[in-house]
Amino acid sequence: MNVGLMIYGRLDTLTGGYIYDRQMVTALERRGHRVSVVSLPLRSYPGRLALNIQPQRLAKSLLDDLELLIQDELCHPSLVRLNGRRRGRRCPVVTVVHQVLCDEPRAPWQNRLLRLLEKRYLDGVDGFVFNSRTTQDTVWGLTAADRPHLVAPPGGDRIGPRPALDMATARALQPGPLRLLFLGNLIPRKGLLPLLVALEGLPDDAWDLRVVGRLDMDQDHVQLVRRRLQTCRMADRVRLLGRREGFLLVDELVRAQVLCMPYAYEGFGMASLEAQGFGLPVIGGREGATGELVDHGVNGFLVKRADHAAVQGAITSLHADRQKLREMSIAARRRFDGHPTWGHSMARLVSFLEDLVAS
């Protein structure tokens, strides 16, 4: 099968969506299919809209030979014109939806405008791959649920080696400040700034925080974070470590006791799943898909947006009760063990695409 994949930027970009796309490409190629990647330039939102003519030129030579065109849904501002009418299309167009842009936290009037274009894009595709039930439900709120679709969640097993369960539980009982980990690129949607506000209200000896994620995706936001740390005199307890992969990332996950990202809006929450593989309870947000992985009070806590008191209460309770932290660590690891692997999820995805083309 000759497959095209349209994305913004580079396929090796370190974010959850690109990790998903890479896993999908690898699974297709292992099954004997040929994948051609069409990379669109990553620009501001108006610049993405202006690309509506360019992708048609970029993909024109591919479209004559393709049996399937896959699009990363985040490229939707640039692809409305390319998709056009569904009727009479030479090959099916399937969108992979990691996160719905108009559902992210921002001013309501902005989301209303974004919704118009995103709905038009979704109306023009032939099939859907969703990373979570939450994402699927959000999309069905925008377009008709009358086309082939599949929920294929990410796996959490790309990082290893994971410690044995007894090691993870022993770590939970270690005294001292609660070792919090924030695992996400420094962009506003991940919610580091409001987390720092919540942490200000806790005693100095109750926590420390290590932040793992790229520092080059939004320089203005990173500068706001750094100024906040200096103004509130938190720089000695909050470490901005930048990108970590491989064994460096494993070291951070082994060291930490809790993944703390209560203000992040996630279409799935790959960081939460990978942290659970290392026995880390998750303090996450009720909005988005984190609730598909976290059972409140069992393997973590779910808090409402801007509820600083709830974040402080969760951290305080785990800091004071290490036996409770140990029990939550066990529950987190068991939740991870019951989740599909990348191999299982991507095999289902490839079979879905093959059946769609065959039909």
C-alpha cells in the first residue's frame, strides 16, 4: 500500500503527537507498506491558513499514486482546501486526531472562531484515528459520527528499563521533600506557571520539582517562568532541566515520587502513562483525557482547573502519608500493566487502515 502522511515540521520532533506518528509510520513500514512524509512548514496560525494552496502543490505528485492519505489533524488549518469535497476523491483521507485545537483552554471567542475552520476540516475527511475516547467524543461534538473510526491509544512502553515494583514502592517510603516531576515541553498549555503559583502556598520543605521538557518551543513563556522563579525565590527548588531522552529520562522517572501536571490539558496524556510505568502516582487535571488513566484517590488525584487548594492538598497528603504514596504507586504500576503496548495499538491501527482501503 502506498501511503502519504502530512505533518507540520519534522517527524522526529519530541512531542507526544509526533511520537505517535513515528510509531504509526514504523508499524506501516514493518507491514510492507511504503510511507511518504509530506512536511509542511510550521508557522503562526495565520501563516498556516496561508498554506492552503501550497499543500495542494506539495501533494499533487503523491496523490496520483497514493492509495491512502493520512493527515495529522493539527495540520487542519492548511488542509481544508486540499481535502475539498469527499465525493470523487481518488484515495481515502484519514485524519489522526491527537488533540482538538478549539477545545484547548483559551478565550471563548477565540475557540468559537477556531471551531468553524476545524469543523469544516473534520467534515471533509473519510475516516478517523483517535488517541483517546475523550478525543473521539470531542470530535463527535463537531462533526457527524458516520465514517470509519478507531480509538488506538498510545503505548507507554517506549521507555525502559522500568524498575521492579518493589523498588518503586521502596522509593515512595523515602523521607524528605516530596520529589515532584513535571514532564512536558514548556508551553502555556502544559500549565507550569499555575503550578508554580500553587506550590508557593506550600512549606519549603514539603516538595521539590524537576521540569523535563524542551525550552525552545516558546521563548517568551520560558522567560515568564524564569522570572517567576526568581521573583518568588523558588529557583533552588525548581530545576528546569530541558530535554531528556533515553537513560537520562529513565533516571528522572526513577528518582521522582509523583508526576505533577495538574494544569496540563491533554488529548491523551502520554507522560502520565509513561510515569505510571515507573510507579508514579499522577496529579492531573479533570479536563482533557487524563481521567482515562487516573482514578481519583486510587492511583493519583484529579483536580479542576485553577483549583490551587486541591493541588496543595494532594501534595500535602502524599508528603505526610508515605504509606498512602506507596499504595498509590502500586496502583499506578498496575494501571500501566493493564494498558495496551505500542505494538498492540499500532497493529490494530494498521489493520483498520488496510480494511478501510480494501473496502
